[in-house]
Amino acid sequence: SFSTHAMSKAEIGAVHAAIRQTCHHLREAGFDGVMLHGSHAAMIEQFVSPYFNERTDEYGGSFENRMRFLIEFLHAAREG
């Protein structure tokens, strides 16, 4: 059965590592850019939305905290 859970910090780190590697591979393949999907229940929206994000750590609560995942995601993509 399908169940959801709040991502652990290790899982968040793994997602950022994966986007970093993916962007690196895309750059090596000659792509000029990538498009990040952050709406329609995508992972980014789950963090940014005060409706979905019920976290109480540094990834939840205030607008700045909810934006943290996206900002780290963007940094990882640029590092790739």
C-alpha cells in the first residue's frame, strides 16, 4: 500500500545530490538548461506550500524555512 512520510534530512540530501548529478550529466550532454517543476503536487510544492508542509524543523513553518528546500535545490542544480 502507498503511504507518505516527511522526508528525513538524509532523504532531502539524497534528492539534492541526485539533482546535482543529473544537472552535471545534462551539462556534459550539451544541454543549456533544465526546467524545475514546482507545482501540481510536485516535491517542491510540498515544501513551499503552507497547506502541505506541516514540518516543524528548518524546512517548515515560516516562508523562509519553507523556501529552504527550493533554494538548496537550485544551488544543487547550479553546482551540477
